[in-house]
Amino acid sequence: MAAHTRWTRLLEILGDQGHLDVLDAAERLGCSAATVRRDLDELARQNLLTRTRGGAVVSTVAYDLPLRYKAARKADEKQRIAKAAAELIPSGSTVGINGGTTTSEVARELAVRPEPAGGGTALTVVTNAINIANELAVRPQVKIVVTGGVARPNSYELVGPLMDSVLRTLALDYTILGVDAVHPRFGAATHDESEAGANRALAECAGTVIVVADSSKLGRRAFAQVCATDAVSILVTDQGAPDDVVEEFTALGIDVRRV
């Protein structure tokens, strides 16, 4: 198991339990106790947990993993979801994209589109994610609009009133939202209330809202609502999405794409 994969699993266990024992973690990950100790020392160095005698306890950020650790989760599914979502965006559209691992993959799919015949702009992307803006800024066929705001280090997203003041003046054809949870009754949500507010503003600007979420996020709830279920037009997920949950979304008029 690769180091980043082990680190992600260790942080997930901490997020669920609040504490971790070295020997128990070694058994669950199928590696040696010495390896787990080295992993915990490295994560403590990054201020992602607090080391204790024989293990570790959760730190203030462990419930919300930094983007570089989330990227390893369901990587294949996220790439398929991203490709399917990008195909929904016609050339010439104006599209909002928030931060996240799946939306970052969507941005990469949009970035590799061929340039329009004769040059010009193929797409206008409005984003509050500085990593997405950085990747797309070098693409001459993509016009990038970056919202203002204060950067959150875990997600690279800009949040706060500066962002709201920019988005109030914009109209988007589409917004592609990555979320931490999406539930038929409680809508799309995320762990952080400031991110939820920023993402809600992107959704409210759009004619069509597309949620991209792997099957592990379906039927779940998170702390802060981004938007109600009836604000979502299309949900793109993977083949692991449970039939009963998909049927609930479909009954509410949401176009569910399992890829």
C-alpha cells in the first residue's frame, strides 16, 4: 500500500473514532507497527493529528482531509464521473466550478478540449478554487474568472463576502459542484459552513446545477447545506450507487447518470 493511501486511511479512521492505536491500525492496514509509527510521525509533523503514547488522537482538521489526501479515494470512479460531466458542457458555455478532487478532474477534462477553429474562447470558467484556476490559466481557449475571497488550505477554495460580491454580478449557464454528501431529502452538503456558502453562491448563479459525487457520498448528510435537492438538475455518480437511493433522486426529477 502506497504511503499516501495509508495516510488517507489513518486519517479516515481518526475521523471516525477520534483516536487510533498503532497495533490496531497495523492490523487494519496490513502493514507493520513500525510503518504505522512512521506514518503517524509524518502526519503529526504536518499538523494533521496529535501523537500519543501508543497511537494518535484527532486534531482539529482531521475530519476534513486536505485535498492531496482525498485524491486517492475512488480515483478511477472520479475520472469517469469527470469525463461524463465535462461532456455535458457545450462549447461556448459559461460554467462555474467549485473546489474538490472530482471537480479538479472535470477541469482537466475541459482543459484538453481542442481549440475552436480560428481560435477564440471555447469556454468561460468561473471558479473559487485556486488550484483549478492555476491549471486552466495556461489554456488559451479557456477564459478564467477567479472569485475573490480567503483561501482555505484544505480545499484551495476561496470563501467569504469578497466572493459573494463578485458572483452577484454574474450569470452562469452551468455550475458543477463537488460535495461531501448528497441526500434525497437534505440536498447537497459539505463539512464546512464557509465552503457551503461559497458553493451555494455558485449554484444560485447557474441555469443548470450538476452535482458530481461518487457513490460513497450518496444518501449521506454533512454539516452545512450547499443547496436543496430541487436545485440540482443532474447528478453524475458511479456504478456503485445503490438502486434505492438512485430511485429516490429520480423520483424527485433529478437526472441521475451512473458511469
